[in-house]
Amino acid sequence: MASIAQWISGARPRTLPAAVAPVLAGTGAALALADPRPGRAALALVVALALQVGVNYANDYSDGVRGTDAERVGPFRLTGSGAARPDHVRAAALLAFGVAGLAGLVLVAVSGAWWLLAVGAACLPAAWYYTGGPRPYGYAGLGEVFVFVFFGLVAVLGTTFSQAGRLSVAALCAAVGVGGLACAILVANNLRDIPTDAAAGKRTLAVRLADRRTRVLYAALMLAAWPVLLPVVLAEPLSAVTVLALPLAVPPLRAVRSGATGRDLLPVLRDTARFELAYGSLLGLSLALPALL
């Protein structure tokens, strides 16, 4: 039976900044448009975190039962390691999705944005079929599309709209920037796993692009985080403070550029997530401050 520490590790806490960053950025964009709604912001955060944990457990379960994790060099896996029964890991994933769904329903009810139910209805099956089901789209190289849409566009814009009742150019730019960095985390993860994924028949985007082009893609996603904010900076110069996150991008970019492989890429995932969190935090704060002061 898996220990509590192993269950926490299986939830992949290093990926959770990818859930927090879009809520911070989206809340900042909302505060620039309307009065503070801390309760709605908290609900959006619960939705994002529960969805991320659910995706992680679902990925652990699906890859484990397929045998994809049999020769994995990445972080600890509950199913693949045999520490937890597959049905228990599946139940944990479904529980996390249930929490996300319930918090989402409450958020929709208090915001009155009932059309967001359709978005939520799309989130849950998209999260499961990333690596689950008979034809997981993550195995076909479409994982980055899911991450960009749901942990970029949907997370940021949904957070903003549920609090402010409308959107802005700043919210859209933030969604693109944050979504790109969330994709960079997945790209770094799949770069590390190219040899084992290819052997297991998992045709991720990294496997399709091969090593060199995947490294170029990672760098492009990281560096594109600032050009997409140009309209925001022109309208609100304070948002240029986001550049203070740049030093955090240097170590992972250097590691990827130097040709790091295998376990040497593990710090890249952590550092990329930290960079995304700093980026989302600074952007959200810079958008909110003028309205709050």
C-alpha cells in the first residue's frame, strides 16, 4: 500500500504552478475590470488545482496499466512502480475530477455564467482522454494542444470572466503567455522521455519532432512569453515588471540548450514551473495594482 508521501509524490506537486499561475494572471486581469471577488478567485483556484492533480493521477493510471512507465526515468509513479493498485489510482483521479467539477458548479452558480458549464463539461473528458481510453490523444502528439487550451486559454479567461463578467485584451494576452509556458513544462517532460516513449509506442510531439527540434520548441515557448505581452505593456506600462521573472528562465534554458538528457532534465521541469508561477504572479499583480490603488 502506498504511503501518504508516495500519494503526494504521485500527484506531482512540481506541476501545480501550472494550475496556480493562470488563476493569478486571470484574477489580475479581472481586478483591472471589476471589484475584487476573492471567493470566486478561490473557487477558480480549487478548480485548477483539482484538475491538475486529476490529470496527473489519470496519467499515472493510464500509463501504468499500458506499461508505458515500466522503464521510466522521471518522477515516482504510483501505478508503474506497483506502490498502489491501479484501481486506487483511478479512483484518486476521479475524486480529484469530482472536486474540480463541484467547485466549478459553485463558481458557475455564483457568477451566473452558465455557459461555462459547457467549458467544464469539455475539461473533464479532455483531462481523462489525454492518456486514457482506447485512443489517447497525448499518444498522438496532441498533449500540448490540451495544455495550451485548458491551462492557458480556459484557465485564464475563465478566471477573468467568472469574476468580472467580461474579458479584455490583457486577459487574452495573459492566457496566451501562460498557456505557452504550461506547454513548455510538458515539452520538457516529453523531451526527457523521448527514448522510453518511442520504445513504448507513445508518439508525443517530442517523439515526432526528435531531440533537436524539441529543444528549439522549448526555447521558443519560453522566450515568446514576453512578445505576447506587448499590447498589455503599451496599455499598462507597469506590466513590464513581468520581466523580473526572466532570471528564473535562464537555468532551464541553459540546461536544455546544453543537451541535458534523462534525469538531468528533472530540474528543468521544476525550474520551468517556477518561472511560470513567477510570470503569472507578476503579471497578475501588475494588472491588479492600478485598479486597487
